[in-house]
Amino acid sequence: MSQQPKTPSFIDTQYQFAAFLRDPENQTMPHNIEPRRMAIYQELFYNNIEGFISNGFPVLRQIFSDEDWHSMIRDFMIKHHCKTPLFHEIGREFIAYLEHERDNANDPIFIQELAHYEWVELALSVLDNVEAEPSKLNSNQNNLDIHFKTSSLAWPLVYNYPVHKIGPDFQPYEASKSPVHLLVYRNKQDNITFLELNPVSARLLNLFNEGLTGQMAAEQIANELQHPNPHIVIDGARALINDWLQREVLISSH
């Protein structure tokens, strides 16, 4: 029988080195690396990861005690193997860890949604915009007759918890009675803004992305609400479209 090729010793050392950096309390330190240098590598590795996550999830950091926070960061390092070498993707990897590998009954019930909400700002700030310029209307155009869709730099978000209000002084213990609708967008100046939407404005955005014009969407919403005066809904839709155009949220879909 042919023997399996032996793993080169330097690869064994690399795996052992990485395992020790992730979990120094339970893994064996490589014997051929000076302990003083290993301690420097270990500190740099941990501080870089912890610092990036702390900066990317500041509210989450605030609501955790120091002990619980550092315990979670160490657990992330041990359990989760990142799929990308890009440093700014650590936030996305941390969310994947919270969703699939984190298992702690003492965590806040809203931890996954709060983390996603905080990650969105970084994700949107580094996103390349490959779409058309935001739509501009001339004075002869009726914005209710145009097919719009949300820009790739405008993200409608739906949560079960009021994540935009969570902080050290407010931490809900149960889901909201109705979905929490938010809109986050980035304008030409690369400024990022979060808006809270009501159910009607959130529905209007969804109908745009389904291919309806403003007029069609407003009429459908009025019908769904069984509104006694549909013109009020239509006028409200026109005002929202104007506001979203000013904010560079909408682009023409045709």
C-alpha cells in the first residue's frame, strides 16, 4: 500500500500557530516559537479582531459587560472560521457567527437583529454603486406615472425589535407588536442616513420594487386600507416620492 504524503512540517506549524492564537487556553503553543514572540502575536491578533468588532458594533459593545464581551469575542475566534481575507468583512462574519454558532442563553433576545442593524452602516459605506444616477423629474413629469425602484444604495429593512432605539438604557425583552420598518441610504456625498418608515410608506417602497407606478401603488394601498378617501393616500404617495427623490433613494426602473 502506498503511504499518504506527509504534511510538511511548516504547514503543521501554521495550523498549530493559528489554533493557539484562537484558543490559547486549550491549544498547545508551537514549540519552535519563542514564548515572548508568541505572546506578542497573540495580543496583536486578539486586539485587532476585538477592536474592529467593538468599533463596528458600538451599541452591542455598550450593553455587554467587559467579561461577557471578551468571552464572546474569544468564542467567535474559536468557533468561526472566516471565509474571506478582507478585513472589513469581519463584521459580516461576526453576524454569521451570531446566527449559526453562538449559543448562549444569557444573550439579549435581540442580539442578532441589533448586530445586523449596526453592520448595515459599514456594509453600505463600502458598497460600490453600479446603478444609474438617482432619478430627477422635470416640471412636466408626474411622479405618480413613473416606474421607480429603490437604489442599490437604499436598503429597506424589517426587524422584530426597535433596533434603532436600543442602548444601555433601553433593551426590550419581547418583540414589537408590529414589524419595525427602517430605510437606510447613502447619498452622493457618501453620507448614510437611517429613516423610520410607517407600514404605509414601507408598503409603497415594496410595491415600487414589484414594478408598480406610484399611482398604481397608491391605489392598491388605498384599497388594502379600505380608505374612504383614496385621494389622501395618492397625495401622500406623491409627497413621499418627492422626498425620496430628494434623498436619492429612488431610481427609474425603465
